[in-house]
Amino acid sequence: MHLTPTSHTQVVQDAVQPWALDWQAFKALPSTQTFLHNQDNLKENCLYLCTAEQQTDGIGQRQNVWIAPAQTGIWCSIAALCPLNTHPWTCMIAAHVARCLATHGLNPQIKWPNDILLKDQKCAGILIDTEPCLTHQKIILGLGMNLNPHPDLPPESTALNLHANIDIEKLFLDLLQSIATTLKTPDQSWKAQWLKYMAYQGESVSLKTLETTITGTLMGINDQGAVEIQTNTGLKHAYTGSLIRI
């Protein structure tokens, strides 16, 4: 991907309107997510974008390491101050990421809560952290997306260019525009989009949480983003956990 602040600031600024843009790009960085966590004095109505060609200590779900070599993917994080609320940001953003990939000729699925799959292999992950900031909520959104295969790509993962001929710069701009719009004006139709792309719906699954393991049929998610699993003893809900098909 060749978008840089020196040559494409206006293009990216146009994509994230009406937000102002603060974009910092790096050849290599331990983690774009950690970088934005360490940024103080964020301003209202400003979108903070951090991109890196390579991450040496990328953060995945449950603090797993996300392998992110140079020239192989989109590695970025976005931070913004938003009104205090209880929106299910992870599910909202995942629905929009899946929709963007579909408009670029791919057939994505969302594996609850934050993985994007192609043919049952992970191609992208979303990590969202929130923290109170005076009268607002600081949201830091991490997006890792495999574009090209590489020797360290895990066997359960895949890369977009193995499935379609992707215009990476256009995809990146579309993703930014969709995310920026969602953060400014959360789309209440996100759940219908999520269910359209939901992986394993109607199939037997097992969900391991810190407290227990839930086994049953995956039904969907509720309005708060909790997964719904029909078990022998009734419908169970969970907000965190590791989901697998059985």
C-alpha cells in the first residue's frame, strides 16, 4: 500500500470527513494500537490515524501476537473522542468491514466477535479498546488485514489477494470512510449487516469463556453484541469468549 501523509493527506482527509485528520505513518512500529494508547490530549472532532508498513509486536484478540511483516497487509489503528454511550462498537465496525470487503468482490464472513473470514480462514481482525475521557469516550480501533501471503502466515489464516485482485488503496479509503462515518453517526442497521455475514449461524458451536464452556447451536447476536447460543437448557448469552465450530 502506497498511501502516505506526504502524498495522500487530502485524499484521506476527504475520506474521513467531517472529522479533521491527524495521520502518523511509520515504516515499522511495535504496535499502532499501543502508539495511540500513549497519545494524550486528543481533540474533539479529530480522527487520529496511525499506520505502519510493519508491526513487530502487533496485538490480537486476548493479547495474542498478530504477525505483521512489511508489505503484507493493512496495519493501522484509529482513535477518536466520541460521546459516552454503550454502542457495541466491535460488532458495528466488523459489519462495516465485511460490507466493504464484499463490495470489492470478496465473500467475507464474521466470526464472533471480531474476526473476518474468507473460506473459513481468518483474513482480518478488529480490536477495539474504550476508556472514559472526561465527558467523552476514547475509542481506539485496531485493524489488521492480510493482503499478501507470507511464510509466517498461520495455516488457519489467509490473505485477500489469494481470493481476488484487490485495489488496496481504494479498499483502504473505503474502510476509512465507513469507519469514520460509523464513529460519527453510529448506524442502527448494523445488526442486519452482521447477521448477513455471520459465520457458523445455525451450526453447532462451543464457546469457551473464563467461567465456563457453552455448547449448542449458534443463533445470532443481540442488540448489545452478545452472542446467542441455543443449548439443551435454553438460550445462553455471552459477551466474551473463544468460539469454535464443532
